[in-house]
Amino acid sequence: MAASNSPVLVASEKTVTAAGTAVALSGAQRVKAVAIVAKTGNSGQVYVGGSDVASSVNDGLAPGDAVRFEAVEWLDLADIYVDADTNGEGVDFYAVKA
């Protein structure tokens, strides 16, 4: 039986329907940490950042690459955005709820 103070894990995915259009990773959800992994089936880069994320903002993640964010108190998945070079590509993400 899990202890009541055990971390709650969240696993999900986000697809960028229209390349060049940043989309929030999730709705409002406070987390302590999140790992974002570019889907291995992607043919192009996926970009992670704020609402202004674009291919000109960072080098992006190649298929299978990952980035991890940790917070002292919490961060909101609604404030993390992804964009992609190709329509229909995206990321998987794994988070620990705050």
C-alpha cells in the first residue's frame, strides 16, 4: 500500500497539430519535476520553451532526446510549450505532481 505522501506520477503526450504553432504541454497542473522526450518516430526537431518557443529560440530536441526541469516549489505544465518542425509530431512527458 502506497504511503499518503508518496509522489504522484503523471505520464502523457502532446502532439503539435500545426508545425510552427506552439502548444501548451498540458492544462494547468502543478508539478515538482518534468521530463520531456521527443517521440522517437519524429522526423524533425521538437522545441521546448515558453509561449514564444520556435525553431529560432533554441536548437530543439532530435527524436529520442530529452530535457528535464525541476522546481524548488512547483512549476505549471500549462507554462511549458512545445513546437515542431513537422505537423503531427510531438513529445511524451513524465512529471511528478507537486
